[in-house]
Amino acid sequence: DTAVSQTPKYLVTQMGNDKSIKCEQNLGHDTMYWYKQDSKKFLKIMFSYNNKELIINETVPNRFSPKSPDKAHLNLHINSLELGDSAVYFCASSHTASTGELFFGEGSRLTVL
Amino acid sequence: GENVEQHPSTLSVQEGDSAVIKCTYSDSASNYFPWYKQELGKGPQLIIDIRSNVGEKKDQRIAVTLNKTAKHFSLHITETQPEDSAVYFCAAKRNSGYALNFGKGTSLLVTP
């Protein structure tokens, strides 16, 4: 059983389109995250939710909108996609917001043409 | 916010040699320092971590040291093996409500 699963694994789309990435964790964790990894491998926090409440919202364009319907799910919707949005998006979870260890999904590679 | 610097960006060692990766952080309130290993096509995975009340921690061939005064921490891998080849990330974190901030990664290549 995959602990943190993301879909889709690959996403190729045109500029201007809207797309969503879904994430689910079966670890019973309270806190979930979205990280963006660029082409140089830099991992940057985007959002964090704790029990469905947004607790971290870094400087991210408001074209990116996270949604957490319950504490096991955190989805990422991106409007009006731009070339610079091309990256690998990682979902992660941790037991609580103060617990250190993050459990990452396998990533969703988004390519904007 | 927290700024984590990591060096070197690439490291090539012969099998059996040791590898050392160093990180510095800027936020003196950071108290948790993990190291993650990312293999090709996979998500990062925790390999070892250390908290600010400890100076050194070891787990088999992997050890981490922390110097809180200098805001430095390092990863040491001894007796490297080809399967250690991956990208390694250091990170630092404050308390609840703050994100884990990563260094830019070190691509380690262990050649047989």
C-alpha cells in the first residue's frame, strides 16, 4: 500500500489550461504539504494544511489553489498554466504540524508547452 | 525566513571512500535538521535527522553532526556503495506552523 499517493504521475498540457493534481495519504497524518521541485532540483514549500486548515501559504501566485476536503486528501488546482509552472510537484504528509519527518509521494511531473 | 545553504552541489567518490556534505542555516530558532535522499524518479526519503539538543547522531554508515553555535550541520557517509548514489538534501525547521526548508541538494555519485 502506497503511503502518499499522487495522481497523475505525468501531466503534459498547453499554456493557459487549468489542471489539477490529487494527493491522498493513508498514514493517518494530520498535516499535508505541497512542494515544488524545479529543474535544478530545488524543493520549495508551497502550502501546508493541518486538519483541513491552511497553515502555510508561501509566496505562490494565486493561480495555484489548494483544497483539502479532509485530512487525508490535499489537491492542487492550477489555473492559466504558464511555461514556468513546469516542474515536479510533490505532496507530503507529517504526523502533526510540529513533527519533523515528512513522507513524500512519488511526484507529479507537470510539463507546460 | 530560513535560508539553508548546502555544499557541494555535486560530489563524486570511489566506492569505499567517505562522503561529506555540509549545510549552514540562518534562523537561530531552527531546532530540527533532517537529511533526505532522493533517488531518480522518486520522492525524497528521510535517512537521518538530528534535533538541536544533540550534537551528533549515527545510524550504521550514516552520521550527522550539528554545531548550533556556528549554525552548521553535516552528513557523513562512510564505506560508500554504488547504491548510495542519489541526490541528498539537508533541511531545517522551526516549531509548528513553519515549513521544512531545504538546501539545494548534493548529487552524489559513487563509482565502483
